[in-house]
Amino acid sequence: MPVSFRRLVQLATVATAGLSGLCQAAEVSVAVAANFTAPMQKIAVAFEQDTGHKAVLAFGSTGKFYAQIRNGAPFHLLLAADDETPAKLDKEGLTVPGSRFAYAIGTLVLWSAQAGLVDKQGQVLRTGHFERIALADPKLAPYGAAAVETLTRLGLLPTLQSRFVQGENIGQTYQFVATGNAALGFVALSQVMVDGRITRGSAWQIPADLHTPIRQDAVILSNAKDNAAAAALAAYLRSDKARAIIRAYGYAL
């Protein structure tokens, strides 16, 4: 019989009390969307310091994680780059009922490692002063789908499609731009912003009305029904400390 989310919260509470010797710390295996790499690495460190539990992180595309989970990959928690994938896993009975929640709203940016190339209105897309533009595979990565939607709404998809360099996920897409293999590309704001500032190059933050909101949901997977660390991390992601880290990387909540 599936364990209820209320029961998981109770387990998390007991696990936190373990810092006083009442319970042994545990590990949680987490599948994390590539766009959330930097904030999740910081959250994992704080989580271990505050609870004693250890989060073992794997980063990649949400589409690939979905296929792996359906094929029995031993993840306990999924932090997706969308809300559709956790919802599908819910319907397929592969999650703990009632455990799904939004942990962040992602922001798409057009970014170049070159200072001054990307202007504040994104007119570089119309002038075409570049050879290649990178984006994540829109079939696997929600940020890639948002990039295609943006170009479609701008009426630029037919013009620019032949210049695409496609990454498997948003992490690989960032690398294409960072290394100069593509002059510019659509990446997650979290990859180029720290503490509210773009750390390198030039960027245009894509207006929210140019694509469907990138709501990112987390969900506890069914094989974690007895894992106190999974429930503890799900609760920790909604703590003030975790939310402050998430905001610092440009996510809305």
C-alpha cells in the first residue's frame, strides 16, 4: 500500500530529530534537471549540514530521466525542468501520491560569452551577426522547447533554424556557448547569474510572454516511500534557506 505524503512528512520530522541521536542519517538519490545544477549543489551541502542526510546528485535532461525512471532507475526524488514529467509519473503510479510540488519557476535567457554581442532587446537575433546559435533539444529539455516557442513567436524560427547547434540538455548547451562553439545560445538564467548578477558575457532575459512559463516540479518517487531522507529533502527545498539560494540564481518561486 502506498505511503501517504503526510506519513513521509512525519518520517522527515523524525529524521531531523536524528541529529539528537534518535535516528540514523540516510542517503537520497536525486535526479536533477541540468539547469538546476548550481543551486542544487549548494542546497545539497546546506541540507547535509542541517539534517545529517546526504543527497547524491545526478544531473541531466528531464526527458532522459523520465525514460530511466520508467525503466527502474533507483532514484528517490526527481527535480524536473517542467511540471509535465512529474505529472506523467504521477499518473503512471511511479510516485508517492501527493508529493509533487513546484520548487522553482525557470527563466530563459539568450546569452553569449562575448561581452556586448547580445543586446538588451535581443535584436542580435534579427541582425544575424553570428554563425551558430545553441539550444537544448526541445524534445527532451523544456528550456529547449521554450527557446523554439520564443523564436516562433518572434517569427524568426524559419530564418534561424539552419544555424542551430543542439545540446542534449541545457548543461551541454551552456558548454557550447561558453567554449565559443556557438556565438550565443538559449540557456537558463541560473547558469549565468549568481547573486543577481550576470557573471560573464552579455545576455537578454527573455520576456515571460514569449513562451509558456517554465514551472519546475519536484516529486518523490515510489521506491522512496520508506526513505526518510527523501521526505526531508522535499521539505528542505521549501525552507527559507533553500529558497534564498534558489532566488539568488534567478528563479522565481
